[in-house]
Amino acid sequence: MFISQLAGIGTHVADTLITGHHSTADLAAVAVGGGLFVSVAMALVGVLHAAAPIIAHHVGAGHDEDIAPAFQQAVWMALFLALPGVLLLVLPGPLLALAELDPQVEQKTRAYLLALACALPGALLFRAFQALMNGIGAPRPVMVIMLVCVSVHVPLAWALTTGAFGPALGALGCGLSTLVVNWLSAALGVAYLVRSRRMTRINALSDWQAPRAWAQRELLRLGGPMGLSSFIGISSFTLIAIFVARLGADAVAGHRIIANLNGVCFMLPLALGSGTMIKVGQAVGAHDALRARLSALTGLAIAGATSTAAGIILWICRDYLPIIYSQDAAVQAIAASLMPLVVLFVVADSVQTLASFALRGFKITVAPMLAHAACFWGFGVTSGYVLAFHGMPWTGLAALSSPMGVSGFWLATLVSTALAGVLITLVLLVVLRSRTGTSAAN
């Protein structure tokens, strides 16, 4: 799962590296447009993620006959969700107005988003396939497909962006390459379901069902809060990117580099969280509360340890990593100044992510969503805006007395994420205690 997630973020890293060396304007377009796309896509993907614990519960209970119908309903949900997602990306005017972008950057951003809008349905269909494979505990095919796609994306995006075989398309080139690989991933997923002998037991594409109201309601009941949690977390970063755009292209580019590095580090807790969710879900389906507790606590411990190691590596390399992304000295300086904050953020984000996913294994999704809304939107973005553009002189702290620029957003994001981690972990511990106590009593 970690390799799959790393391959997925690899496309975003490639876009940042390629456009960063092409022009600052194209990098800014990818930063703003990519933030909007990820916010929309991950909110919709979050709904589809509900299929994984549903399928995991069927596996744990030994109800193999219910796996294919659950997957088919997830495919229908992917198609239903694609329409509003495409419309939001094709008509980004109100959101781009908040950014007050330079006309050249806005033009590039709109072109980039149009390509990504066409890529979205393919991405959602592949996520339905991924939910199936994760739910049955077979993540390897997803990993292979993701590696194939990133291997195609990197050279194709480079060629289209830089004009290796034609006109240089800039940010649009990265968008067109994403369009190709997203639909390629969906096609490869279908091919695996058709050709793999391992999948004959499930027959995921046989006896295809029409959309069923009760199944769609279950996906929305579980997936709605999951999608909102994803949207809240990612949209907070998107809003930050939009507001940072007011500080100029250099600030946007520096912020994008740090956000990209954080995204790479985030892939490990995301993979651990997905694995923990499946293990917990299968244990709950098998009515094994002690195994569910052990899976959740083990995942939490591993996430804390690995994120600490990742933070140490970032700190050691803090002066060198920005150079890889951009040759602009001003951009490098901004990125380097944000490194201390992102080192701490990586640890806090890892803990809250793992706790959230462990709760999903218990089909508990509303509590994490409420914590994310209160912390990320209610505190993080609001206080970040104040710190960035006004400062907080009333605190009496010299460091906060004047506008902090992009550092203000990252400081507020760090504090809000740590607060979310504390709240969600407390909810998880309460759930583990109550479930284990009930099991022991029985």
C-alpha cells in the first residue's frame, strides 16, 4: 500500500519538478490548480473509500457472495460523483477569484484544470477498484498499476510540458499527461478483474447489478463523513494555497515545494492507515475485538515511529531539498524557511491520520469529521489567515506581532493538526476500551 501511495504522489512530485524547472508561472498554476483538483477529487474518493471497510467486513464474516455486489455499487457511486466533480473543475471562477492571480497564471491554471476535469472520472473508477482490492487484502495489483502509470506519466508530462516533440504546453502538458494515465489506470483495473484467475472466486464483473438505493445510502452514510474529512483536510491546504497566491508567485512556489514534500511523507501514514482500517474491519467482521484493538494500537505506534524518522530526515536535508525543486533562489529561501514547521507537522499529521483510519475500520466516521472541521477550518485556516496577513500583536509574543506571510499559515496548520490528533486519538481509545470491555463481558 505504501508503494501504491508513493506512486500516486509521484505524479504530483513530477508535475512540481517539471514545471518548477520550466517556469515559475507554470509551477504556480500547478500549485493552485492542483490544489483545487486534489480537494475535489479526494472529497469524492473519500466517499468511495467506504467500500473498503464494507468489503473487509464481508471478508471477515466469510460472506464472499456479498463482495461483488458491494464493488459494483461502488462503481455506480463513482459515476454519480464524477458529474459534480467535473463541473466544479470546469467552472473554477469563484475559487480562482479568491486567489487574485496574475492573468498569465490564471490562464495557465484554467487550462490545467480543464484537462484534470476530463481525468477525474477515470480516477474515480480506479479508486473503486482500489477499494475492492484493499478490502479483500490484495493491494499488490493496485501497486503494479500505479507504478506503470507513474512510469508513463513522468516522461509524457516532461515531453508535453517542455515541448520535446512539439510546442511547449507548460502546466497544460502535465494536465494532459494526468488525463492519459488516469484513464489508463481504470482500464488496467478492468483488465485485471477480467483476466486474473485469483478474481474468479469473486466474479466482480459478473451478474452486474443496477444501482440499489439501500446500498448507495450505506456508502453515503459511511463515505459521506469520510469524504468530508478528506475535503476538509485538503481544502484547508487549497484555501491556504489560494491565499498564499496573494503573496506572489515566489511564495506560491515555495509553499508548493513544502506541501509536496509533506505529501510524500504523508504517503506512509496513509498506507499504514489504509492497512490498519482493513485489519480492524476484518477483525470487527469476525467479531474479534481483541484483534481489532491490537491492530489499531500497533498501527498507531508504527505511524508515530516512522513519521518521527521522516521528520528527522527532512530536518537533516532541509537546506538541500528545495534546490531539487527550483533553481530560483527566492523560492528556495522561502521553502527552506518553512522546513522546521513541516518537520513537526509530519509527526502530528501521521498520528491523526492513523487514528482516523482505525476508527473507519469500526465504521465510525462522523466523530473524526467533526474534529477535522473544528480544527482545520474553525482554527487552522482562520488563524493562519490572521497570522499571515495581520499578525497577533495582542498575544504579546514578538514572533507573532507582525504579519508572518506563508509561515503563519504553516504554524496555524501545525497547531490545528496536533489538536485534531489529540481529539481523534482520545475517541479511538474510548472506542477500543468500550469494544474490548464488551467483548470480555460476553
